[in-house]
Amino acid sequence: MALVQLKATVFPFLDQLFNPVLAQGPYVSMIFFSACLAGLFSIIYWILLDIEKADEIKEKMSEHQEKMKEAQKDNDSEKAKEHMSKSMKLNQKFMMLNFKPMIGTMIFVAVMFPWLGHTYTPNVALNPADNTTNSSLYTGHLEFANKQEELFYYNNTVETSNNSAQIGQSINAAGVNWEIRSVDTSNGEPQTLHLDAKFADLPFSIPLAGNTINWLMFYILVTMPLTYIFRSALGIQ
């Protein structure tokens, strides 16, 4: 229900707000969103996290872990257990300290990630084609960055005005390369075409992702170094 409400209210607003960014293409737009979210999340942690206390707890944890290792080398199991227990308690305090900024970031994650998924992994509704004698021909409309392109589907093949591909292959539409993931059917009739924006090919296959870098993998690859840079600049370890 919440996702349906987001699609009906928030998604159209975000579409219009970020259309100029999306119009620059999937690579530029995803780098933009990744950088913005990495920066925003770092600022949220900087504001809501007690950095001084967090550093103090981490320092104490490190001390107890070192003492635990020393006790283990000396075969002093009692001291090792004592330092491990203190280290675990400190870790719990550290997690609780991170709880507030984590909630702050989750508010944006709950809105932005479903929209990014909706944008870069669209579902195209298919309907029987009009004015044709071919009963196995279906059509749908793909929209991306104010661009709309009609897709034709028949016998596991997707076709646009200038190229075609089968399920599992890639097709260019609305200025983006899409991997044709699958087609949902009902009573033997195609209902929904699932596409995934294709950023790069991999020389190997990854479980659940295949051999293609999709928007989420691309986001993670871009966000990880940016988050480190932003947090280091703000003094957040």
C-alpha cells in the first residue's frame, strides 16, 4: 500500500524534478544521485552522530580487543572472556549511538530507492495491438526522462522502431540500453515486460544479478569511495 501511494504521489514529483538530470543519460544521472545521496547521508551522520563519543567508544573497543588477544596468547581465558565481554558491550553502545543517524538516512532511502528502482528497472504494461490481424502482437510504452517509445512484443521478442531483441538480451529504447529481464503472463497472455537499465557487461555471472552491472551495483560502486571521501572530510570515521 505504501509503495502504491509513493507511485501515485511522490514518484511523479520526483520524475519532474529530476527529468533534466535523467535526460543526461543513465551514467551521468546515476553518478549524480550516488554523489548526492552519499553526501546527504554523510551530513546526516555528521549532524546526528555524537562523533566524539563514537571515537571514544571505538578507541576503548580497540584497547579491549588488543588486551583480549594478549590474554589469549598468555592462555588466560578468564581475562580474554572479560575483555571480550566489555568489547561486546561497547559495540552495543556504538550501535545504539548510530541508531539515530541510521533512522535519518532510512527516511530518504525509503523514498529514493523505490523511485530509482522504478526509474531504472521499469515495468512496461503490455496490451494487444490494435488494427492488426496478428493476435500474438502486443504493445507497450516505455518512458524515461520525458522520452516515450513504443515497444512491440511477440513470441519472446521485443522490438522498437530501430532494433529488436529476445528475452535475456539487450535493446535500446528512449536513449538507454535495457536488458530484457522477463515477461509476466496471465492465462497465457503477456501482461508486463520487465526491463533493467544496463550500465556495463561483466566477464562473469553474479547470483541474482547475472553478468550485467545494473543501477544498484553501479550505485554501490560509485557510492563507496564517495562516502569514504565525504566522511573523512567531515571527520566521521
